[in-house]
Amino acid sequence: MHGTDPGSLRTTSPEQVRVPFALMRGGTSKAVFVRGTALPRVRTERDITILALFGSPDRRQIDGLGGADLLTSKLAIIDPPSRPDADLDYTFAQVSITEPVVDYDINCGNISAAVGAYAVDEQLVEVTEPFTEVRIHNTNTGRILRAEVPVVGGRAAVEGNYEVHGVPGTGAPIALDFGQTAGGITGSLLPTGNVTDVLDTPLGSVTVTILDLANLTVFVDAQAVGMTGTEGPSQCTAEHLSSVATVKAAAARLLGMPTNGLTPVPAIVSGPADYRSFASGDDVAGSEVDLVARVVGGRPAALHKAYPGTLAACTGVAARIPGTVVHRVMRGDRQDNTDVRIGHTSGVMPVRARISQSADGWVVDEAIYHRTARRLAEGTAFLRRSVLLRQGDS
């Protein structure tokens, strides 16, 4: 691999290089954590190294650390803070399983919880008990999010009674507030200035809401893309995925963005309904949720098996703004001071969202949800030098 920083990858043999890592679970996702100094500085060389680290492209990712699933082929790069109001810089990367592509245009809210736990365990912040606040600068969006991490014995707490649907057992809850992340991609909470927009698509005219908080998201009613909204992964057909993709592409064109990126992330919403959890197989009653939501994303695009934390924050805020697609399908008897209960593929996710109005429009006061996280492993990954050279020359 030509031009690689010789100090970033330590040689372990003539045939392999090594990269220190930690494996963390955050919410319903897993990610490999690496320090920025362990990767090449040049973007193309860095991506080649990341692909080799994960064993991509390969559906099984058998020759790397990837988990062969959209929710487990994720990377968190941790660097010293580049701004004074942050404790660290965190760059999220979604590593494609089947394509030689690393995407940086989104953040992951589940992995953001693991970043808080990682910062405590690595002593990247001044640790206090029983809680430590971690100010995380997410470089993907250029925004600060705050994690309140429970601490026991100077380390991020693991045991607790908080349940995350889609994760076995219970754990210690980490509170994440995305209230200060509005406009991270486009500069505005409502990028078009409208609570709804009508897109011209091959499906016909489709009404959507585009909201930029935590992640840039396009919300569409399930019926508009031929779905009920309660589908699980096995019920989401190629036709459904194609319909969602046309809406996503039309929204990207409206925003003047490339249509081949991961954003705006398409979220499919519908009113409260009964369905079966993909993770547990248990029935979820419509009375337990305020709305039902599904997310399509990744490369190749697929229906998420859970619900991204960033989109949960965005959905909660959208539910509070009158007239949005989300507000229209939400249960009407819920008060603004109660959590928004999102029925997702694997269960229910509550979000506390508060908004207010100013002369300039809607202001997000808080967008808080809870996740559990813990360190699963740490050590050294071994990358074949031949793979780095071969991919670098391709």
C-alpha cells in the first residue's frame, strides 16, 4: 500500500500488519473501535485498510472482523477533540458487506452510546460517579451530542435493569441527547423550510417530510410505497425496496445531493398496529406504541432489523411538529410531556422529544433516548499485506 504512514500500522510479520481495536456493542449494533492514529491518514488508503479489517467485500466477511450484517459491519474512529466544547472526536463508518465502499455520510445512534462507554473506560474524560457526561463531537454531522454514562468503580457500568428491545437481557442505561444536532448535514432542521414536500417519483406524487436531526431523514407514509408498515425483514420484498429507493432518490435530488449515498435515510411510518417482533418473536400490541416505523438502509439496501438511535431521535422530534408525515400517523391522545413510543422491527423504543418555537422556526430543546452498551473484546487485528497492496493497486 503506497504512501501509508509507517507509524500507523505496526508490522507483525513480513506478510501481515496489525491494528489495535476494541469490539463494542451499543444498543442493537456492534462496531469495531479504533484510534485514528492506527489508520492511514489518506482517505483512499484508510478505506482500503478498513475494508481489509472487516473482510469486505464478502457476504460472510469471513476473513475479517465484520459480522456479515448491516447492524454489525460498523466502525467507530476515535480521535482527540478538534473543538473546545468536546471531549473527543468520533467518526462513524458504515462498511459495506458486498461492495468495496466505506460510507461516512451518516451517524449511528446505537454506536454513539458505545462511544460514551468507551470514553469512560479509556479515561478520555474526567470520570465521576455515579454518572459521567461525555461530550461527543460527531465529525460526520459536525454536531455535539451528549452521553450520560453510569459509572461503577471508575468504569462504564454494565449491569442494570434497562431493556433494549433487540438485545438479550438488560443493562445499565446510557442517556443520549441529540437535541443540539439539528441541521448537521443541511444547516437546518427542516431543510426545505416545509413540514411536508411533494416528490415527483415513478410511484406518482409522494408526500414526505425531510428532517435533519441526528441524521438527515426522509419520512414517508407506508401506504405510499405499497407497505403496511408492520413488515419484518422477510416480508420486505424487492418491490418494496425499489419503491423506497425511488422516494429516497427523489428527496436527494430535491436537496441537491447525490442519489447514491446513504442519506437522506428513508423511514417508513404508519399508525399504531399489532405486529410480531423480529428479535423475540413476541407480539407487539398497537396499544403499546404511538406509531410504527421501519428503516431501509445500507449497501445493499435492506430493512433494518431494529431501529437506529439517530432516527429514533429524529422521529420523536418529527412527531412533535404539527403537519409532518410522522405527526399525521401518530396516536392523537399522547401529550407532549410523554415519551414518543416508536414501534420498530424488534420491539418498542421510547424517545423524549421537546420542541419550542422561535422567530426563526422550530427549536429542538431535547431529543433523548436510552441505550445499553459494553465492551465485548479488545486486542489486535491482523491484516494481510497482500490484500492491502492488491486493493490499493486496483
